[in-house]
Amino acid sequence: MRRYTLALAALPLLASFCAAGAGVASAATPAPGPAPAVAGASQTALALTAPTVAFGDEQGETLTVTVSGAAGTPTGTVAISDGTDTVCTIALASGTGNCAPTAEEFPIGQVMLTATYAGDGDFLSSVSPAVSLEVTSPAPAPPPATTTTMQLSKAAVSYGDEQAETISVTVAAPGDGGATPGGTVTVSAGTAAICTIGLAAGAGSCVLKATALPPGTAKLTAAYPGDASFAASASAVAPLTVAKEPTATAVALSAAKVSYGAEQHEHISVTVKPAFGGTPTGHVTVKSGGKTIRVIALSAGKGGYTLSAASLAGGTVTLTASYSGDADFAGSTSAAKKLAIARESSKTALLLSAAKVSYGAEHRERFSVAVRPALGGIPAGHVTVRAGKTTLCVITLKSAKGACAPAATRLAAGRYKITASYSGSGGVNPSASAAKTLSIVKAAATTTLTLSKAKVTYGSEGAEKISVRVAPQYAGMPGGTVTVRANGSTLAVIKLKSGTGSLTLSAKRLAAGQYKLVASYAGSANFGSATSAKKSLTVASPPPPKPACYPLSNEGTCYEPGEFCRTADHGKTGIAGDGERIICEDNNGWRWEPY
């Protein structure tokens, strides 16, 4: 709905019109036209990009205005004023617009800005609330730029010898008319300051302190903080290698010679000296050849150790001490030291489980030995048990003791001197026991007689086989001879082979009759004599002799019943080969038939 505003210039005409209407006669009155529109109210707002701006930098500030009405969009212009002067005039577009003041537009201090809208055909004018803008003093001009350079006298030093390093710095201000920066420069390794240099004519140097830097690669920089006349600057990073400090390790012996088993009287001392200063820490390993005998923890760069008894073998050993190093100190190895370990004497004792044992049962004999050192330690190695020059068994010592048994039949029957000989070990000399007497007695034997037949016929004794066997009590093989007797008379002597033997009786060796046979073993060097149980043998009388056969065949042999007979023998009688009477008769052919 459009609003209308009544203009003051129309008031006289309105008065005349009212008078005519009150009764004043007039000519015909024209019809009234449309009433003029009434303008609507507006609202103006001002906004700043920042409440504070530096003097001379006002052009960086943007002043934004917005004009709004109840209906429609205000047009026209808005003037921004600082209370005295118009700062800028903004032509509205879609009810808004902005502008920027010029440099040095405002004095230093607080400025109150307002925006005044002039209005248009539809909207009345309006003024924004005042907005405060703080104008600050301008920032001072920056000091001239500088460049800092750093130079190292050495690219590498050793820990503890960092004082050999000189660090030189130069700070220059190019283009500043030859003026030179003053003040100090701080040299740092990472975040840790290691020296401060006072500048003289823009240059200076410092010498590092010993142990100022740990081993490794330090990244050094030189930083100039600047002052009122010159800007700060920093150098490029310069690497400095800090090597571990060299060391020298020494080993010392309390004595150059000690007896095996008495090594506890030897004290080994080690010292690790640094090349420049400080105190090495960690451990030193003492070795005999390639074998580690002790690891010593250092205290104030020193340490020591007392050997234990029997810890080193006899002879001359070479000792070295090797320092492993730590975070700051390099490792090192000492020169070798010779330590003589004299062998100690020993005593060997032998004990027999029995003074007498039977042949073949020697394994039941147990030889026990013990080796005692003169000073200390535990002898190791072997002990050989002998009978004269014959080795019976070898014992491997365990805790300086041991035992063994000879093999069965290792010794023949007799008396022997038994000794135990210790061969010695790394630090212990050999020794032999006193002799012990061991008797090996003959073993018993058992003789067995066997007959192949219990009865034979006189003249046919060859059918009888006599066998003998001699068995040992424990082990071994009895040798020698066995005599076989029949009723007390010697029948045969049999030589044993592998403990057995046999024979076959000769024909007519025994007359017809009853006999008691017994086998007697005479014994040998290792076995006693033994007699078998008796065996019965019957020798039967032979049958009566058979008559001689006749007639004989053309081949000179006896005829048997059933054989054909010759023509000249037809009807004759005779004797067959088995003594039977026969006759030559026709029985489906002429044959010899029983008669």
C-alpha cells in the first residue's frame, strides 16, 4: 500500500476549497485528482572491518553501510562523516555499499563515524549510530637486515678435546652505509647454547670447553638476536663431528708366576686412561687366549679381580684386558701379559674290591681310584689301571674319582701287581699309586660224558661214539685233554677243541661184558680238574659164525635164494650167503630155492 505525504504548499488551496463548501456560491467545482504518495521511514547501519587501524594505513579499513525500510529497497546515497568532514559518499546498490578512507585520513586517536542516508522518493532520510574507530600511531620502521655467518676451525674433534675447536662468526648489515652490528652471538648445538661471542666490528670467536659436546654429530647454529639498530639473523647449520675419546687400557699382575691350585694368590688389576680427560665407565673383559675368565666393572676408571683356585690350566697363559667403551669413550685393548702357572703335584690312590678272584670272573673285581692335588682344584683326565704292562681298564675321572672293572678272562690264573697311573691334566702333574696284589685263582670246570649207544656188539664197537665236554665255571674256554676210562682202564685220551672232543671205538677194543665209563679232565693253567658221572656200556658177544657158502657163482660170489642156477648145478644143494641151505630145482625155471 503506497503512503502519501501532504505538501505544505497546498494549504492555501485547501482553505479556499473549505470556504466554498461552507456556503459560498461558486461555479461548478472540478473533481479532485489522486493524492500524492507519503515517504516511508528508513534505518541506516555502519560497520567497520576492524575497530583499530594504524595511522597511514587507513586505506586498509572498509566502511560498510546498509539502509533498510519496511517495504522495498532504499536507493540513493549515504555520506560517511567523522563529525567534521565527509569521509566518503556511497551510492547504494540493493540497499548497501562500502568505501575505504584514504591514507592518513584521520588523526591519531579516537574517531567517531556516522553514516547519513539522504533519502529517496520512497524513503525518508536516516542517520546510523556513531561507530568508534581507534587510529593508532604508525609502527616504527624495521631495522636494517643482517646476515650471520659461522665458520669452524675443524670439521671433527674428539670428546674431551673440544677446546681444539674455534668457532668464528661474522654479522654484516649489507647496504647500511658501512655500519657494523654489535652485541652478542649465541652458538647452539640443537637447543643447548655452547658459547656466547661478543661482537667487535661485527665479528668474534669462541673456543669450546672440553666435554662441551657428547660424541656424535652436533648441528651448530649461530644466532644474532639483533638490537635497536639491526635485525636478528641466524647462520646456516654447520655439522661438527665429535668422536669418542681415545683410551688406553693396561693390565697388571700381582705376580708373574703362581702354582696351579693356588691362583687365588694372583690379583689382576686393570686401568683405563682417557686421552684428554674425564672418567671412563663400563666394563673390562679379561681373557686367557680366547677364553673369558672375568668381566670387571670399572670404578673411577679402575678395577681388579682375584683369580680362583684351579681356574687356569698349567703352563704359561697370555692375559689381555679389553675395554668395551661407553657413550663417551672408545674401547681399547691392553698389551698381553704372560702369567706362568706351575703344575702342582698329585697323589693317586688305588683300592681293590677283593684281593682274590676266580679266572673268568675278573669282571667282578672293581678298581677304585682317587687323585688328590697338592694345593687345590679338582684333577681331571684319565687313570690307567695295569697289571704289570698289561692295561686292564681306563678310568675317566669325575670329581677326581672313578672306578672300572677288567674284562672276564683278561688275566690268566696267577698273582699280579696292580697299579693305577694318572696321566695328569692342565695344571696337575701325573702320579702313580702304590702296587696292590691281586690273585687270579683257577676256575672250576664241569666235565660231561656222552655215549651214542648204551650197547654194542663185540667186533662192532665202531658204532659207538664217545663225546666229552668241559664247561667253565664263569667264562673262558677250557683246553687240554680228557681221559676216558672203562672199569678203571684207560680207553682213550681226547684232546679238547673249544671245550669239546670225541672218538669212535675201534673194533674189538673191548671184550664182551659190562663196563663203567668215566671221563676225567686233567685241568689247565686256568681251570681245575673235573670228572664226569659214570656211564654204562654193554659189549654183547657176537652171534655164532655162519657156514661158508657154496657153490660160488662164476663171479666168485655166494648165491641167494631166488637167483638162477647153472645147468651144472641142477638138482644140487648148497649154502647161501646168509648160511641158509638152498637147492637148485626147476621152479618155473631153474633157481636156487630154500631147502
